[in-house]
Amino acid sequence: MAHRGYPDDGTGRDADERKAQRDEQVAADKAWAASYDGRLSYARKQLVLYTASNASEMFGPETITAGRQEWETKITAIKAERATCKDDWDRETTIERRAAWNDAVRSGKYNARNGSVLVGTLERAIGYSLDELRAAVKRHNL
């Protein structure tokens, strides 16, 4: 049954459920964009834009040089920021976050059709990356 202007998508879910799911995804995407990994990923994509083989077709030489320098500086700043707060996870926080990660993986909510885990989606939803979790687990010998 379609209502409120949302067409029936054939899944049997109503419009409110689909809207709630979209709102949840938007919130997760915003959290990802504000996170260390999200900002670093965006900066790296921007740097690639200025180093692509067809960059000279899109930009002038001065713009390419300035763009590369700008994004290389931003990447360095993001990495330096992360290095200053590297030890912000204590042992208890690491244990809690590891349990939350494992629970999310076991829930099946972040699994693709072939059974593999959609790590990027999970990272955006949970608010930290697998690399951060692995580093903290290693640092605390868990």
C-alpha cells in the first residue's frame, strides 16, 4: 500500500519504514563524513582529482599545483590530528567497541547477499573504522 507520496517498492515495507531507514542512513553518512576516516577518504579523493591524467583538461597548470598542495596539506593535517589523539581509547573502551563491532557483524544487518560484511557501511554506522579498532586491540594486547 503506497501513501504519503511514496510509491510501493514491492518489498512489503511501508513508507514510514523506508523513510526511517533513509533517515538512519543519512545520519550514518553524516557521522562518517565527520569522522577521521571519512575526512581522510574525502581528502584523498580530492587529491586524486588533481593528479588524474586528465586533470590538465579540467584545470589550468596553476590550479593543478595549488590543488595538489592544498589537499596534500589537508591530508597531512588530518593525519597529524589523528596522531595527537591516538591513545583516546582506553582498554575498557576498546573492549566495548570490539564487542559492539562483533555484535553488528553477527547481526547480519551489514552483510551483502554473498555473506561478506560491508565494512564501509558498518564503519559509517558504528562511528569508527576497523583499522582503528585493530590498532587499539593490538595496543592493549587483546
